[in-house]
Amino acid sequence: MADTGNIRNIVLLGHGGSGKTSLAEAMLHKSGTTNRLGSVDGKTSICDYYDEEKERQHSIASAVVHIEHAGKLINIIDTPGYPDFIGPAIKAIPAAETAVIVVSAAAGIETNTRKLFELATKANMPRLIVINKIDAENTDLPAIVKNIRETFGTQCRCANLPAADKTSIVDCIETQTGDSPVGDVGRSHTDLIESVIEADDQLMETYLAGEEIPAGKIASVFVEALKTGTLIPIVFTDARGEIGINELLDIIAKLTPSPLQAKAAQLKDGETVTQLKAEPSGPLAGMVFRTGFDPRSNMKYSTIRIFSGTIKSDTNMLRNNEKKGIRPGHILKSQGGENKEIDSGIAGDIITIAKAEDLKIGDLVHDGRIAGKFDMPPVPEPMFSLAFEPAARGDEQKISSALDKLCEEDPCFKFTRDQQTKELVVSGLGDLHLRIMLEKMETRFKLSVTTKEPKIPYRETITAKAEGHYRHKKQTGGAGQFGEVYLRVEPAERNSDPPLDFSWDIFGASIPGQFEPAVHKGINEVMLTGIVAGFPMQDIKVSIYDGKSHPVDSKEVAFRAAGKGAFIDAVRNAKPVLLEPIVNIEITVHAENMGDITGDLASKRGRVIGQDMLPGNIVVIKAQVPLAEVMQYSSQLKSVTGGRGSYSMSLSHYEIVPSNVQQQIIAQYAKKKVTD
């Protein structure tokens, strides 16, 4: 087992198809960890071990592997690159010290590449850029380097360059002469050194004085330059041909920070911030960043980055602020889908434990000596929904259990039960996302479903102040029911949290305080189902200011009904409207398609808010558009661009639906209600 100072943790980030998984496979093979080179195309990849990944030939979940190189234990987190599966990639970022951004030499910088680079930058991580697939035909490597520097900053410097035949790599850190079609080796060496020494004032003075700087000194400052961001090295690889892999491993092992050198992870407990020192003897603090289920046994595995302390098989481990202990049992090191038992996991390492059913992504595991939460990067809100029902009767309970497991694996996948239709509704980041998750359910849990048309997550709200009143009186011969409620409603700030601002403003005990929860419950029932078109309500303030009770007949059920009726009465008078989700959409296309795209967005009630021209005649169009208008955008974009465009979406905000569109939605709702 390596000590903390000899551990390196890297996360591979980049757009789908850039070759992240192939890069991980090449590192496994080149280091001697595997005796054959795993292939995505050949379905022999160690990282893509789920059936769905093999079938579709791209990653769906993150995978963890490890190798030994130059006396260092290197933990590699391979992440999905397609926008629909960005959730696992985002959650893996805090588990590593160094982000390795992979760019395809054939495709250049793509949508998810920029997004994940920005997230790594926001996390203050050292970054290293790999230009992969240098063997691809018709690549313009100098243009890609120029594009990288224009997009990500001038601190991006070539740490090596491909030789003219692209079958070998020329070092630029220690070598000052050499030949490369990408650029002059000597110039690249000088640029690199100047970026490195920016991180050390004394070294900068030595350099400016014209003195020679020893190579050993450069290596010692290299890590600091990565940490401060004065340097983002660019390296070149051909993963399938295993070109540049040893050079990449050398840089990772010798020049990226260990857990001891990296910025300390933080735990936040209210106003208290705890810095976690990477000490095996310190208090235990680990973060769950990945959960998965064995495709054969369905056994749950939780992968933990240990920031402080040591985990052994008999450690009494606590989850978040719970008092109930968890025994890890076997401590495992993951190699894709295979797990090997080790004695313990120490600060800085990444380990896996089995059968810890309660652990979720983002959880803190500790030994009781610390408290708080990790500040996890947010993931996009799932906006694409499908209603479905079991293909076979009696599968409802099994399906709920299967969906729970799928939600644990992917933080951007959710499911709910529609309060009105009683249908199960799954939500994700796109059609592909949902189709694959339901495919997983069928392959892994042998559960089939029939799906219905996508649902837009509309919301309802009010636009004016109003008052409401309702008297609930029921006499059946025996004990009666009586409750009367007066209330006021008014609009709250848009996207308020919680969606209902409830205020109990009763004076003189006209309604006894014991009935407050019942009134609140009745109002919440309406908040869940709405009154315009059956959608949940939000951004509403309600004040209960008067009412009447009866000493014998007043009961909770009566005030629940009175609260519900009074709220409906007030909302109807408060000019209720529908709200629709507006998404930020970023579309990357060739400049020749720009006019078609902007015209199409205008026809979809979209607003273009910016355009970025990139080298290679590429344009990035940023716009805001109603989600309802771009539910099938993938096929539309493919049709317009001949398959050469890409896009990503994230929820921006909610806006009032135009009246003509609102009438159509209400009519559809009324028709469906009659049918049901």
C-alpha cells in the first residue's frame, strides 16, 4: 500500500468521443496493470463494464481504476462525456487533485469540454490538457493548440509535442531542441518555463537576471504552478496506438500534486469550516462520490475518497450526522467492475466498500470526531420527463425499488408519482438519458415498462392579491364537522424556496392553534395539484387571518377541508397563470449553419443572448428558449447540421406562459381529465 505522499488522484473529463476511456485503458496496459489493451469498440474495456456501455460504446457511469507508475499509486476516475450523463462526471471532480481534460484532435473543443473545464477551474483544481487521437486524419494540431489557448487562457503551454511522424513524443520540459510540426521545441520550452516560474518570485528574479535554472528546481516549482494556475500543461497522445502514454504517466507521477501537496478539502458546519489534513492518523473524513450496483449480483458498491484518517474493516463509521454506525467489512480497490480486497484505506486514497445500503453520493463518512458537509458542485436539473407504467401487472413495487437504485447511481435521474394521474414519472437530462436508464432497468432487473409522451414540468402561480373564504359544515345525525377559514394570498418572489410562504395570523383564538397543521395540510394539497391545469404551484404567500370553530364539531378533517376550499377560492381570484421552464441552451455548429439555427430559435420563442466565434469556423450560440420548444432538439439539430452540431441545456428560470399557449395547455388538461 502506497503512503499518502505517493498517491496521485486524477479525473478524466471531456466531451463524449474524445477518448477518455481509451486513455485509461492505455495507461492500464502501458503500466503493466493489464496484459492486453482494452478496447471500447471491441467491448473489452475494463472501465466500460456495464452491458449498456458495451452496447452503445460510450461511458454511462464513472469508473475507478488504479495503476502503479514510477513508484506512485495513480487512481484514475474515468467519467462519461455526453451531456446526458454529465452528473456522474460532476460528482467525481471533488474526489481528485488533478483534472485531466481530454480533447479530441479530430473534433477539437466541444460543448462538454468547456463546461467541465469551467467546473474544474471553479473547484480550484490543477488542470492538464491532453490532445488525444493525434493519429486522426486531417487534423490541424497547431490550430487546436491555438484554439485551446484562446478558449482556456494563455497559461496553457505545451509540455511536449508530437514528432513529425506522430509515432513519438518530444519532451519540452527539459529538452530545448527538437523537431515538431506543431511548433518549435525551444520556443515551447521557454514558454513553459516562464509559466512555471511565475509561481515562484525568487525563481522569477533568477530567471530575469539571466541565470540558468536547474531542471530539478523547475520540477519542484511545477506542482506549485499547477496549483496556482499559472500553468496548464498541454500534452499529446494517441491512446489506441499507445503513443505519449508513458510521457503522460511521467508527468502525472512526478509533476502533479499528491494529497499532501494539494489544497485541503473543507467541511462546512454552519459558520464553522474544517480544513481536512491528509494525515492517516487524523480523524476519519471521507466522501462518497460514486455508487454502483454489480450487474450480475446487484450488490451495491460505494466508492469513497478518504481525505483524512484511515478506514479498516472494523472501523465504526458514521454517516453524516447519524448516530448509527456502519461496519465497512471488506476494504476494496476497484479495477473497473472488479474489486480486490486490501487491508485498509488511508488518507489520500480511493477505496470501495460493499453492501453499505444507506450511503449516498455526497455523504460524509467519519468516526465521530468531526462534523459538517462537503460543498459538492451542483448538477443540472433533470427537465425531460416520461410517464410510464409496468408492462406486467404486479411489478409496481419491484419497479420502485429498481428506480431507487438507478437514482442512487445517477444524480441527474429522478422519479416521482404524479399526484393526479397516479402515474410514475421519470426525469432526466434528455431522451437518450431516460431511454438508457429504462434499458438498464430491463436488462438488470428484468422489468419492462410502456412509456407515454414526455411531460413538461410546468408550474402554476398567482399574479395578484386576493382573499378567500370557505365554510365546511357537515351534519350526518351524529357528531358533525365544522371549520371556517378566511385567508389572503399574494405573489411571492419568483422561484421562492419553499414554494409556499405560510403565515398563521389568527388573533383571539377564532381558530384554535391545534388546527393550524390541518389548515396547512389542506393548502399543501392544492399546492401539489394546482387549479389551472393540474401542475404544482409555487411562489405564493398565504396568511390565515380569521375563521370560526365549534366546541364539539370542529375537527382536523374539517379544517383541512376548510383550508383547502378557502385557498382554492383565493387563488381563483388572484389571476392564476401557468409558468413554463426556460432553459439556457448552448449550441455549437459550423458558421454556415448559424443563420438556420438562430432563425429556428426565433420560431421557438427563443432569445439569442450571445455568440462566440471559435477557430475552425465554429460558432457557439447561447440562447434562452422554452423547454417545451426543444424537447426533440437533438433530432432537429442533427437534421439542420448533418450531424455535425452539438448542444447542452440547463434550467434557467420559470416564466409566465403566453396566454394563447396557456389556453392550449388548459384545453389539453381538460380533455385528459374528462378521458380519465
